Amino acid sequence: MTDEHFITWMRTAGLPDIRKIYGKVENLEPGDYKIQVDNKFDVRNFHGTKSFVVSSTNITGGQNYFLAVSYIVMGTFCMIMAFVFLLADLNKRFNQN
């Protein structure tokens, strides 16, 4: 498979409510746009919906910084705890002799 849109769509989602990026538009000028969507996959039998969302993203992937900040905070906490355990282990080893 070489179609990037299909590969992205077929990627397994971690949550039941998903938003999969179809494409990227750079330098979108202000104005009116018309979008035509073909219904190639019926979602009525499992009560699904389809939507078209225009959104902006940033380096962390979206407008919500919570996940990025929580990763940074947890990573920092783990590094501090690793340093604390290293110091405790070194203290224990040197005090045994």
C-alpha cells in the first residue's frame, strides 16, 4: 500500500471517539470553499457519524497542550526519582564498607 490517506485511516485508534487527519493544507487563504464528500462507507448500521473538521495543529499535534505538558512533567519526575534512587544506592554501597 502506498496511499498515505488509506494507511492513516486504517491505523488502529486507541479510543472510541476518533479524529483521523486526512490531509494537510498549507497557506490556506481566507475565503469561501466548497467541499464534496463521497459516502463510500456506510456508518448507519453501527450508529456512527462522519464529520469534516478544519483545525490548526502545532508541534505537539494539536491545540490541547495537556498531553504534551503531562509527558514533560512525568518525564522530569521520573528523571528526578531515578537520580534520587541512584544517590540512595550509592550511599548504601559506600556506607557498607
